[in-house]
Amino acid sequence: MDLKDAVAVVTGANRGLGRHLVAQLAERGAKVYAAARRPETVDVPGVIPLRLDVTDAESIRAAARTASDATLLVNNAGISTGTPLMTGSPDAVRLEMEVNFFGPLAVTRAFAPVIESNGGGGVLNVLSVLSWLHPADLGAYAAAKAAAWALTGATREELAPRGITVTALHVGYMDTDMAAGVPADQKTDPAGVAAQALSGVERGLPEILADETTRHVKRSLAASPNAA
């Protein structure tokens, strides 16, 4: 996919990885709709702020009507509440599923017909190493990202005949607000992650593993659970 000619919609575009994706897409020549719940917080020059709340069906429909020329959707918006599954608040668990799974599903369902009508294109889903690694204290987040990984694989197969590629981006801790409590030496530069992601989309890759931690965990999935 040639990003120079793309028309991209990026959710969660006002900070963190989303802001880097928006800025780099614009640098590559794409037209960019920078979607956020509060579009007035988008501060990247040359992009189009777009109101979009991934938990609000009418907001999603309105965004799809506005960005009717879209050819690339980046499902980046996400939340982490630090909720364990057994002792955490059920409402917090549901919120993580709403934002991290049902949100990308609803946005993809809304934009797939738009992208198809514009001749095809792509979807990039921002996932996590915790799609595969499930620490107890982040159980809600890991469960939601595991579900989003399944969503990515299933929609990849379903949308391929419609001329839409679906790419998964898996990454560990990044130097963003969501990982503010993580030591700096354990975090990845989000600008570099954004560059990897966009290059992967251009090449039509099904999956991008953005750091060594993620690559190690992915390789370990093939190991026997009883291995020493």
C-alpha cells in the first residue's frame, strides 16, 4: 500500500503512539484524519481533527460519513486500567473490553465499506505483547488484547476478498503515558514503533513485532508448556 496516496483515519490520535503515527503518515504524504474523543486536543500541523469515541456508535457512524474518502484505518485507541480478572472491578473489566475489543470491531465494521468503496486499502490494529503474555495484575487488558488479536486474524480473512489487508502491530512497553510507571530502560521509543508499523503496512505484512521482548514471547508460543 502506497502511503503517499493514502487517506488515513487514526483513532487515539492526540497523544502517545497515535500522535507519532499521525505525524509520520503526514510526513509520508498521506491525508490524515486524526481521531480523538476531544479533537481540539490534536496538535499535529496539517492533519484533520475528527471526533470519534470508539465506545459511541453514533460517533463512529458520523466519523465514517466525514472521512468518506478513507483508505487506511488505524485502530490505535486503547485503555489500560490495571485490573485483575478475579478481584478487579467487573465494570473496569467490561470497560477494557469495550475500548480494546468492541471499539476496534465497531470502527472496522463502519470503515470497511468506506475503504472498499474507495478501491481497497488497509487496517492496522495496534495490539500488544500481552495478546500472548497474560500477567495476573493486567488480566483485563491481556484478555482484551488477546480478543483483539483474534479479531485481527478473523477480519484479515473476511476482508481480504474486499481488497482490504489487515495488519497486527504487537509491541511491549512504550515510552507513553500508559506506561508511565515502567522504568525507562524497559520502554521502546514510540516514534520508532510508528515507523516500523507504517513500513509494515506499506509492505502488506500481516504482523509486525516491534521489539525484542515481543519477538521473544512470540517465539515462545511454539515451545512445549512443560519445557524447562
